[in-house]
Amino acid sequence: DLLAFVRTIKLHQIEGASGYQHLKADLDERAALRSGGHVKQVLVRTMLLE
């Protein structure tokens, strides 16, 4: 579900620090919902954009 969500994001949506923060918040929220609250935070180690 997270990868499918990330694939729908356009570059202009995540440009800059605030764009990344919004993406991170969305990923954290989706992970928490899908895991029934077991996941608190998603760790993004690398991000490659084409």
C-alpha cells in the first residue's frame, strides 16, 4: 500500500522540506492505519526520483 501511494506522488508535491514533511506524515498515517496502530513511524533511508 505504501509503495502504491508513493508511485502516485508527483515531484512538485514533495519539493522542499515542507513537501517531504507532508509525505512523511502521510506515510506514517497510512502505516499506522494499515497496521492497526502497531507502526508509529516510517523510516525513509533513501529516496530516488526519476
